[in-house]
Amino acid sequence: MTPAKKNTFFTKFAKWTSRITGQPSAFAVAAGTLVVWAISGPFFGFSDTWQLIINTGTTIVTFLMVFLIQNTQNRDSEALHVKLDELIRSTRGANNQLLDLEELEVEELDKLRDEYEALAEKARTSLKKVRSKPKAAR
């Protein structure tokens, strides 16, 4: 089953933007902009307008990037959950109750985590017992 590749304009834009802004050259452009701004300070007498330019610019960029980053994060998280669910579903002996854990309430997740921590502790204890036996007795 191949999912349809229907991307909205925003999804395409968010993917493109995250690819571009994740490049070292994007960092270089941002750092270069700050250097040019700082060097231009004496020419503008370090005026309020000079400071307002960088404050406004960085505020706008930060505000917009929050939404783009969250969109990318949400898509990646959803894809990862689907992939993990498929691995659980297709693994013989896996606990299919673990599918869709992200839909559970915090209390239910805590209870499951406690159960798995108890299983892990039991496994560690068994392993310590095996390792503490002489090699000939194993």
C-alpha cells in the first residue's frame, strides 16, 4: 500500500524551507547579516532605528520559523509513529497493545512504562545471576 503523495502548498513550502535553512550556507548568511548590521552601527550612530531593524527582523523570522519547525517536527513524528507501529505489528511475538501509544493518556502511559521497567529490572536481575555463575556451570 503506497500512500498518495498529496502535499499542500504549506507542506511543500515547509519542506523546502527546512531543507534550505538547515544548510550551513543559511547559517553563514544569517551570521553575515548580523556582522553587516553590527559594522553599520557607527554609520547610523547606533540609533534606535538601527537597533529596531535587527530586533524586528529577528522577531519576524523567529516567529515564522516556529511554525515551520513545528510543521516539520509533526510530520516527522507522525511518520516515525507509523513506521514503529508497522514494526510492532509485523514482529511475531510483539505486544500489539503498544500500537498507537501516543493516543493514550499520561496516566496510562505511566502505567505501561512501570510495567516495562519492571520487566527490564527482572531481565537485568536474571542476567546478573547468569553472569555471576562460573563459566563451567553455565
